[in-house]
Amino acid sequence: MIRISNIKLPLEHSQEALDAQVLSCLKISPEQLVNTTVFRRGIDARNKKSIFLMYTLDVETTIDDELLAKFDWDPNIRKTPDMAYKFVAQASEDLQERPVVVGFGPCGIFVGLILAEMGYKPIILDRGKEVRERTKDTFGFWRKKQLNTESNVQYGEGGAGTFSDGKLSTQIKDKKHYSRKVLNEFVDAGAPAEILYVSKPHIGTFKLVSMVEKMRAKIIALGGEIRFGARVDDLHLEDGQVTGLTLADGSQIKSKHIALAIGHSARDTFEMIHDKGVYVEAKPFSVGFRVEHKQSLIDKNYYGEFAGHPTLGAADYKLVHHCNNGRSVYSFCMCPGGTVVAATSEENRVVTNGMSQYSRNEMNANSAIVVGIDPSDYPGHPLAGIDFQRKLESAAFKLGGENYDAPAQLVGDFLKGESSEALGEVEPSYKPGIKLTDLSGVLPGYCIDAIREALPAFNRKIKGFAMDEATLTGVETRTSSPICIKRDDSLQSLNTRGLFPAGEGAGYAGGIMSAAIDGIKVAEAMALSINGDK
């Protein structure tokens, strides 16, 4: 097949117009065109008065080889690469010991799935509940302020990504096309087929719930085993080799190949592995607030008179500002047409996060506006970043009224350094609720100064971003893991053989797609290690 890039068409166009572009580009007749498939569709909105769709197409003709030779000078016409996933190993029939996967978020799901597809029959452990029971607990917290510390936004089947915007884009290099494997598995599990070709694919919470269930069923059908309510409380080590683990109920599992695919909020597990001597380093992360605007304001800024067009959907944004104090402030986990949600996993703490459904049709747009910090801001212990996060979350809990309401402030008041007394046109969406106050005391002074400098700068990029009645809700602390569980070229812990740190909690991913891809890589490394041990 032939891949053609940079095909440009108006928002309203027919399939015939797309085919006509192909015929013109390749200079062929209709009879020579066999099939056209959209590989990628993006939006060119640089000119808001004239918005176009940009296509990359995979085309089959009756003379593919001839055309590839004819257009070998054209970078926009190339042979379609082979993107099919290829397994690196296969389990032997006399498999002596089953590998274990700790965590069943995006990373753990794909570690388990790939191992199961290769015949290794993994045992997968998750401390939380099955996704539908977990959803009940999570919504129960949002509605009734009843927190289950083992079943919430952070813990349980599907991981933290289940309650998010469900973005499926990533900036990591992917020469082996692992992302295509991930997207194909998601579509097989019920995701919309458009995630295979839109430039910024997303799923949304409710679709993720049913998808996770189907992927669980597939792993089980392939011989895998999944246990919920199975928190790992201890690792067994002998001469630098992992040999098994102990669960919270006291039961033990023997295995010399364990993937540690925990999330970025598994603080007690971080503490346990550090106490066991597994090598851990502190790493940078970011903290800040959630900002909310009317989604219509964002749409108008990006799409002008085309705002609301069904092909465009709700507009998103990505912003960054480098401050005079040396800090960087940026938007994170932007959720078009979404809501701000309570994301704590520990009692007496407040944490914010953003979430959208597939439709992205809620009134507000929200995004974290966060400041980058690094271990020099919390020196000493490798786990000092956890203490730093907890201090901010406890301060937010107290400022919000000590009942899981979140402290909030209007942007105009925040910039003036005044406490907010009444809401304006932007109604905060955070559940359980908010308490208007002065947010300046909940983050370190250098963070407050940086955000106060960044908001007017963002306003120059998005008109109205720093409007007085936009709202800030805090605090956002779980942007990424505060630690990195260092691993070597074989993807095993630097000082603990057989332990494979994986995904977001280990410091090797940030989001659903990068976590899933890291899961594939770790599954491959485990399979090669298992086969090499024989």
C-alpha cells in the first residue's frame, strides 16, 4: 500500500472529494484506485476563518510498485509501513512459574495481555475493586463524601486513567508501532474506531469502564488470572533476586518475575519497596490548581465562527510559560467539556483532577495549571516528594473546610491577592463541592508567584483566559510519580533481579498511552528473561 500525507480538504467534504484528491496526487485513473483508508485526520485551524482537515491516507492501487518508484522523490508519498505487532517470544509448554503483574491500570493491563497472548498465564494483582464496583465507590465519595481508601479515583481496575479525559496521544518515540497495537486492542474492546485515525484520540470515562471489563475477560480467556482486593504488602528477596510476594491477607505467591505496574499514588507500596532496599530515586513532578472556563470561550478562541461544528468537537489547548523566577508553568491534563473531580486516595486530604466523557459536552473546560518542581525543592530522603505532596493536600483539606470540599478562588481575586466571596459566570464543577477562599497559602510562594505571572501570559494566547470570573480549584499534586524506580537495559530494577518497574508509578510513563506502551515493553522483557532462565 501507499501512504499519502498532507491531503487538505474543507470541513464539509464528500468521500468523492477525498478520492479525487488521491487520483490527482497519484495521477491515476479511477479504475486504478482499489481502496482508500484514513490513517490520520487532523485539524488545521491556524486561520480561524478558513479551517481545513488534514489527511494522511493509506491507498491501495493496481500499480503500487510503479507509483512508489515514480514518486520516490516526494516525501508525502511513501510505502505504508508494516505496523502489525510481532510477539518476541512464546511460553514453553512446561512453564514452571507464572509471572506476576502488580497493578491493573493501563500499564498492568498491557503487561498482562501481552504475556497472556504469548502463553505465560500471568497472575495479575490489584489492590482495588473491579471497575464497576470501583465506580460506585468513586461516585459515592463525590456525592456523599464517603472515601474508600482502597477503591477510588487512584486505586482499582483500570487505574487512574479510568477517571480522566481518556486521552490516547503520546509524544514518546514509537519506532516499533506499539501504539497501533494499543489502539487496535482498545477498538476490539469497544472503543470508537475513530481513535485509529483522529490526531487527538480520546475515549472518556464511561467507555473506558466497559473496555476494561472486556480486556480483563480476554486475559482470563487466554489463561491469565486476575485478583482484586489484593494489595501487595511485602516482597521476598534472596541475594538480590525477587522470589515472591505477600498480600495484605497474608497469602503468598512465588515468582521470580514480577512487574511492578503500580500507579503514581501507591505511596505505601513506594515506602515498602524502599524499606526492602529496592533502588529508588526522587524525581521531578508538578503542583498547582485546576482552572475552569466556559468551554464556549475556548472554542471561540480556537475555531472562531466554526465553533460548535460537530467535526471539530470541543477545543483543547496546551500552554506553557517560563517565569522570571526560573520556574515553568504549563497546562496539564486539559479536559474539554469536562468536570473537576476529587482524586484523593488518603483520608483528610484534598486532591483535584480532571475528567471528561467521550462526548465532551459539559459546560466547562478545565485544565491543571501547574508549576514544575524538582528534588531540590524537597531535599533529603528519596521519598521526600510524597511528604511534600501530602503537606499541600492536607493544607487544601483544611482550607476547604475539612469535609473534602476543595478550596477555590476566582482568577481575578487570585491575581489581586484577595479572598473570593461570590462566584461569577463560571460555576466550578468540582464534586463534592467548593469553598471560596484565598488559595495563596496552599502552595509554596514561588508557585503562587509563578502562576500569577503565567495567567496573564496565557491570556495573551487565549483571550479571556485570565478573565476575572474564571475559577481556580486546588490542589493538583498527582501529576506524576514523585519517585523513579530505576531499571537497567533489561527493564529490571537496578539492584533487584526479576523485578520489572513499569509505567507511571515507576516513573516511566505519563498518561494512558505511554503507560500501555511501557507495559508492552516490560511484558516483552519479562518473556525474554523467563525464556533465558530456562
